Amino acid sequence: MPRRCARNGAANGAGAERGEALTAMHPDPAFAWKDRAAMRALVESVGFGTLFAETAEGPRCAQVPALFLDEDRIGFHLSRHNALAQELAGRRALFVVQGPNAYVSPDWYGMADQVPTWNYAAVELDGMVTAMDRDALIALIDGVSAHHEARLAPKAVWTRDKMREGLFDRMLGGVTGYALHITQWRGTLKAGQNKPQAARAAVAEMLAQRGESGMAALMQAGMP
């Protein structure tokens, strides 16, 4: 079974009902991310993550683009030659998306006796994997490209109609589509919630000055 990613400490091992966000990614409850809509928004925005699963040869991972198929399923595809592709269907897997992250210097807090740290946002989606049929795989590939092409406006949207006849079908034979049926959502948002507001604001300002706008925005979001 895939192991949970332990970040800055051991997982707390708590169980969950289907679709419940857990605090297992970080031992400090201050960083537990329970806003499922926000977690989904992060996954959709990034659109890419790391898939972990056990195989007969040991644990393996693959970097894959992914797309929500509905509230509790994400779709992704792998090369047929990927080490995971031959064993993934019917197994449990873990999909991890890393959001904004940034190093934080203790000098930025304006407080004594602080230490360096790393702030970040991350989401784990845990569940069983099933294989897709050909039609579902085509719909997935079309959906992924449409989702990301739309973000490139005003560029004209690319579609596979621009490919020469027969090429898409030949390329399709080299990949396999899968759906991960999400049974557990686990999120961590480590954004200085355990620091005084003034210190948190000071760090957010420094990150913004350094171009770390994503992490700065996450830190500022929870402040009055």
C-alpha cells in the first residue's frame, strides 16, 4: 500500500471516511488544511503531480498531469512502458500535488530565537485505481488539453483536429488511462499560522518582494 508522505514529522495515522480531509500530512494541527474546495482549486490550478504506488519491484512513482472527472475521481494517463502501468489497475495509489512553497529566513519575523523553515501548500489524494476504456481515455486527453489551452487565451485553442489523420490513434496506443477514486483527501497549508500576525505579515511582505507571490498570498489570506 502507498505510504503517506510525512512532512516535518510523522503522520498521525488517523483514519477517515470517504472524501474527508485528514491532518496526517503534518503533526501540527495548526497546519491542517480542511477546506476541500480550496484543495481542489489547488489541484486544478497546478494540474500536475506525483503518483505513488507499490509494485512487485517495490514502490514506484510517476509524474502525471491529472484532471477531475467528478467530485471524487481524477483521471490521468501513463505510458504503457511506465513501471506502474502494468500493475496499477486495482491497486491503491497516492497522488500528491505541491503548491506554492518558499524558504523563510528567521531574520524576517522581527522576533528573537526563531529558526529557518519552509512554508508550503500540498494536497494528497488517496484511493483505488481503475483502468479506463479507450473512449474514456480519449475524453480525458481532450479534457486535459482543453483545460490548459483555455488558460492560454487569447491564443487560439489547440485541438487534435490539427494533427494529421491517423496520428492521434497511433499515439493513443502508447498510453493507458486510469481513474483514481478518491477515498481520502489530506492537505497541509503551512503559512505561518503559528506566528503572531505582525510576524506573519512581515514574512509575507519579504516573500512578495522576492517574487514568491503565491506563498505570500496564501500567508496573507488568513489575516484580518
